[in-house]
Amino acid sequence: MAVNLSAIKDLLLPGLRGVEGQYEQIPSQYDKIFTKHDSKMALERTAEMRFLGYAQLKTEGGQTAFDNGAGERFVYNQEHTEIGLGYAITRKAIDDNLYKSQFAPSNLGLTQSFAQTKEIYGANILNTATTYNAAVGGDGVALVSASHPIDGTTISNSTTNDLNESTLLAGMIAIRTNFRDQAGLKVFARGRRLVIPPALEPVAIRLTKTELRPGTADNDVNAIMSTAGGLPEGYMVNDYLTSARAWFLLTNIDGLSYMERIKFETDMQVDFTTDNLLVKGYERYSFGYYNWRSIYGSFPT
């Protein structure tokens, strides 16, 4: 049913002081977590390859060791979804509305609706990071897992500890010391940004904003600021995380992806038979990942 006179009955009479209902929006957050890529296909696929492993000791007169294990290991899929929303408003509701500048028939908040929807889809990658998604494929385990397979062993980018000084330092050190490529070679991986829900912001402030060691009377320096390169991008609060205790470390390795297939667009027309104004918005995109080394996460139990 279209927005009609009964839905805006008080906007038909003079004397209203004003019209309320739209509010300042939360600034964009997904673009501080995901790398944006333009897409020209319905399904984007990223292959993870194995390159050469360690060089081998050669004895005098002996044969040189060969490593012929290079090649494709895993493929990560990212399929775009269509996002749409529209509304209809009657001709009489448009004509008789005395407050068109405050309740504009052609703009009832489509932009804000699409923006927050995008934030929810983006945050869902983190909210479900411990759940394996078969549609993504990849290495066969969840984005945040204790058992990411590489040749000959597995690697963890996961913990279940609450956020504090020791667990944050342990995560930063684990990223630096444990992250390896498919052949087992160390990679240059460093934590760069802490992502937290609103409930953990006081903890994050104490951990990242003090010069001395947080939570103690000691005169030690705050090791978080320097260990493994520190956290050069500090922390950010994501208002769309569903767990009040989960926290994440983003690394310098690219791997969390926002792919835009069709940019946000709007259209409107007047229905010939009803004179209703039809307004709709549309966009097509996807959030996903193609490298687990881009993140380290904790879901405390």
C-alpha cells in the first residue's frame, strides 16, 4: 500500500513546529576494514598459490634439491548480491503535504537505508568469522580459525581470550611470528588496526592511548605501542559488531574485500494508472575475503 494521506495526516494542516525523524548518520565504517575493488563479473574468484619453499643444503658433488610443489592450492569465491528498496506515495499525499521541504516525497531516506544495510553486510563477515562458508570455499575452514592448512601443517589466526594487555600483545606477536605462506616461508605480517565493538572502547583506549604500561603502578613503557611495530592505525569501533567481547586485529596483508558491481543508483517515475510516485534504489555488491592472513580474531567463550 502506498504512503497516503492517512500516513501523513498531521502534515496536511498548518501549525506544525517542525518534522522530525531523520538523524545524523554514523560515518562509514566498512571502508576502514575492507579494500574496495571494482567488479565486472557476477562471481569473482581469487586463487591462492604455493611458491617455492626453503632452499636445501647441497653437498659437494651432490645433486641440487628440486621443489616441484608449486601451484594452485585454494580458490576463494565472492558472488555479488542485489540490494534494493523502494516506496510508493500517492498523488494526494504529495499535493496536500504542507511540509515538502522536511518530508520530501522524492527522498524518504533511501541513501541512509542503503548505507546502513551495507555496514551490516560488511560487519557480518566479522560477526560470522568463525563459521565456515562453503560458498566462499577457500582453504576449507572459517576466516578466523585455529587450523588454516598450509603444506605440511596448519596455522592459527584465532584465540578465545578477552581483550587485555597480554592478549593483545600475544596477538600482535602471533601475527609476526606465525603467519606463513603456503610453502611455509615467513611473510611480512604485522598488526595495523584493532577493531572492537562499542563495549570494548574503554579497554582499547587504556591499551593504546597511554604512554606507560596500562593497569599497573609500574613505570614501564606501554609495550603495545612498539611491539611488532605497534598498531600504527590505532583502534576503531564498529557499531555493527554483534558480540560485545569479540575483537579483531587487521594486518598489513590485503585480504578482506568489498567488491562493487553496480554503484548505488536511484530512479523514480509516476505510475500512469494510479498517479502514485514510485521511487526505488538499487545496488549490487559483495563483501568477502581471499586471504585469512589479513585478520586475527578473538571470540571469547
